[in-house]
Amino acid sequence: MKLAKFRFGGVHPHDSKDTADISSSTLSNPPKSILISMSQHIGAPAKMLKKKGEKVERGELIGEANGYVSGNVHSSVTGTIASAEIAPPPLGRGADALLINIDSSANNLSYFESSDYMSMSAEEMSEKIQKAGIVGMGGATFPTHVKVDGAAKGGGDTLIINGVECEPYITSDYRLMLEYTQDLFKGIEILRKIIPSIKRTIIGIENNKPKAIEEMAKIGKEHNVEVIPLRLRYPQGAEKTLIEAVIGKFVPVSKLPIDIGVIVVNVATLYAIYEAVAKDKPLIERLVTVSGDAIKEHKNIWLPLGTPISHVAEECGGITAENVLVIAGGPMMGASIPSLDQCVNKGTNSLLFLNKDKLPKETEYPCIKCGRCGNACPLRLSPTEMAHTAKAKIKDKLNDYDIATCFECGCCTYICPSKIPLVQWIRFGKDLLRR
């Protein structure tokens, strides 16, 4: 069978998915406290609703969306507000946060599936998604209700479920597809009711996940859902490259998927949509892959939002190296974590603990103008030109290279023989424009 793929660029890093056969688990011991940021999403930070000394219940609203492109924030535990702090970036984006001391004697609330949730109106379903504070859980953290409402109003006709998970190491979405298969299809039915214009539903899964392809395809036939196996190629999980791979359409520069009638939803986001509508459960926990050569036990583990990374390391048997690089997300697009005191948020799909002493020592050399970075760019941009222009602080020319279009996949940096940190310079250029 010929595998689908996007047409231009991309790279082939080793997938390193050693946690693929590890079933999901939960914390054996809860942390003593959690830190929940009011900015776990793209857009305006939520407005803090609680103060020091107040008690909160698991699932209770503690941060209210502050604008349309914003998201509600809920407590993932039952406890008492210890203090209001500033959550450090990158996981907290330097926003207000609440430190909550957990009540170890309290029973966590249970959520039960409502038997008649499909009898709700599309408006009621959409409202539940908004109230639950769901964001894109593949890493983008864009408020989901904005995307869904836009597709409903814009008449999107194609729903693509992103089961690609092309970043090395990460397997949390894969485990969701194997362990919560039926719930994911219920999530699809919910979205199809909210967006009645949808005529075609596709699930894209890379070919290194044959069990997921088989299971999703078997049930997909009952729900009029196509499952398209994809050739291994990073960054196939990015919205624009996935759309190109599965339906052969290219999203123009400065346009969004909905502009060509497409809505893309990540697997973890889909599961959160199902839980919000069917169980009235806000986004208060998520499945996270813990891996790397500097952590004793590798796991796919359900973590309450706000769990300190230090506690995650302890739960996984401890760190096994003295000099450790911790990355939230995958090695291609993830962010390095300067302190284990930082906490899990809505966009944390993976925590990687890597032994720095075993990482290759790389020296940067001058650009040799080989063109490999441009050939690897899936959006047909010019990474070298963007980086050089940013480095020279020539702001006026940055937009000429469509720098805002770059989603920082890291292909250019990965492929560069001179080891130039192209993505870092592109980020610097974007920051120049913002300032």
C-alpha cells in the first residue's frame, strides 16, 4: 500500500518510542502541592478568581477566561490556596499562578458519563467545551472553543484527527488511541454534531503505529471515518503538513486550515472534548510521556495539571545522571526546563530527561550556503535568510521572508551541517517584530 505524505521538506529523526508498549498509569502518591498558571494557553491569561486561604475542590473554576481567545482554568485537586505567585516561563509563561496545598484526606470527585449527552444541542456542547477550558493539547494550546466555533460558522467540511505524533519519544497520543478508542469516536460524533457541515472525517496516523491504525480503522468503518496511514516523516503532525498529506491541499501563507474548509483536532484534545461534553469534566489532567536516558522508569502517566516536575521524576524512580537536560515536549520543538520546580500544564505532552554528558558536543561554523535548510523546510521558507536578517536586527525585511508563517518545527536546525541554531534566531526575529 502506498503511504500518504506531505510533498516538500521534512526530516527523519530516529523515533525513539520506547514507551509505546507501556500502558498508561496514575500517580502512586500525589504531590503535597501544585502550581496552576493562569496562562496555559495562547491568548489572554485567565483572570484569577481565588485568594490565599480559600478552599477549592477538584474541578472548580479558579481562573476565568479573559476574552474570547483565552481559556478557563480549573483546580486539578482539592485543597487550600497557599499563595498567589508568578509561574516561571516557559510552562507558566510568566503569568499569575495559584499554589494549592493538597488535602490528602479528601476524596477526588468522580465523573460519570451522562447517558443523554448526544441529545444536547450543538450550542450546549460548544458551551461545555468552552467552560472546560480545553486547548490544543498537541503543544499549540490554542483555545479549542475558538477553533470549533470558527469551523461551525465557517462551514468546515473536512475534520482531520491528528494521530501522527511525529516527535521522537512521545507516545501519549498513541496510548490514548489504544486504550480509549471508543471514547475518541464519541468525541468525533460530538464534533460532527457541533459542526454539521462536516462531510468527511479522517484520522491520520504514521505507519510506526500499526496497532493504532488497525484498531482505529476497525471501529472507523462503523462511524464513516477514514484512517489514512502515513509515511514516517517529521513534521507530519503539524496542521498544514498533515492536511497536505491526507487530502492533498496546501494551506496558503497567512491563511488558516478553516480557510480551505478543514479543521484539525489532536487526539488528546479530542479525548478532552469527549470528557467535557459527556462527563462534564474540565481539563484538569492529561496523559504525559516520561522518557529519556536520565530517568529510571519510563512511563505514560496521567498527571494532574500543576504537578511539579520534581515530583514526576520521583514518581518515575528518580533522575539517574548528575548533568541533566529536561525538555517539556519533544526534542525537536520542546522547551528546556531550567528548574524541576516548574509544573505540568495543559500543553505538556512529554517530559524528557536527557543526560547532558552523553549529548553530542556541537560547534557552530559559518554558513556554507548548501541550501539544506530550505530543502528541509515543509513550508518552503528560507530559514537562513530569516536567521541572518534577525541576527542583523533588520526588522523591516523580516516580514518579506514570511517569518510569522514559520511554526518552528526545527527541521532547518536539525539538518544544518554548520550547526547554526536557525530556529533560535528565527524566534529572536519574531521577538524583534513583537517589540
